[in-house]
Amino acid sequence: MARLKVTQIGSHIRRPPDQQATLVGLGLNKMHRSRELDDTPAIRGMIAKVAHMVKVEEVA
């Protein structure tokens, strides 16, 4: 299964509560933190919701 490296590049301050909760669900809650996650449709949907606050890279 493919893996994604997701890094938070935008602040969660002054964002709607659902976007803040999505970042927490991805395992991100502070700037410049990264997580490696499985590439699943659920994770892709969460990334799409906060795409303006995260950077996504594919991990080989």
C-alpha cells in the first residue's frame, strides 16, 4: 500500500472547528509536524478538507 507524508504548513488558529478536528485526526496539531499515513480514500478526503494547510508527498 502506498504511503503519504503529510506536513502541516498552515496554522489552525482562526479556522473552523471542523478543520481543526481534521488536523487532529490526521495527527497534526502544531506547525511543521509530519506524519506518514496510508494512502486510503478516507485519508485523501481528510487531506482535501485541509489542503490549504498541509503539504503532501508520496513516500516510496
